[in-house]
Amino acid sequence: MSSSSTSSSTRRYNPSIQCRCKLPVRVLTTRTLENPSRRFYVCPNRNRRVGKHCGTWDWYDPELEHDWYRFKLFDMYNLLNLQQKHQQQAEMRHEERIQELTHLVNKSCTCLTFYKSTCFILVFVLLVAMLKG
């Protein structure tokens, strides 16, 4: 695998294939132009600094026959990624707006409480004044 490739963070294991450590291999997916969405498998202990890991690594999927498929898959991945990014940004804007509105409602309730208290005091003062007068 080239150093420029990345893999999905989803943990998928295939119990039918075992690494040299006798563990089910971890199946990951590349996100490169050379091998878009092509799966490969590795030893599940490959990132452990301590302990045993055997270095097992191989392609899970066959290589694409034509560059056209490779480019199309890469374009689709980038398009879906962009749509997901836009959706997340929209959700963040909605969340910010909800927080702003919640703040306004809380502020309004504070003002209403103040006005209710002020009205109660005025009514009380008027009643006291009427009873004395």
C-alpha cells in the first residue's frame, strides 16, 4: 500500500481470513486515486507499539481493470464526501441558530419575570395607598 493512502476507521474483521498471529484480519478501505474504495486486510495488531504483530497485509478486492472505473469511483467518493461536509455544516448552522433562539427565549423570560415582579409591586403599592387613603 502506498504511503499516501488512507483507510476507513470502521472496524470490520473477517473471521474467515487469519493473519500469521492467528487472529481475524481487519478489513480497511483505501481513499486514493490509485485504488479508490479498494479494500485490503491487515493484522489487527498492526498499530500496536507493544506486543505481537505479524505485518500481514494484502488486497481484499481485485484491482480495477480500467482507469475509467478508478476515476469514476474516486469522483463519486469525493462528491459524497463534499455532500456530507455540506450537510454537517448545515447541521452546525442549525445548532447555532437553536442556541441563539434559546438564549433569546431565556432572556425574554427573564424580562417577563422582571415585569411581572414590577407589576406585582406596583399593584401592592397601589393597594396599600388605597387602603391608607
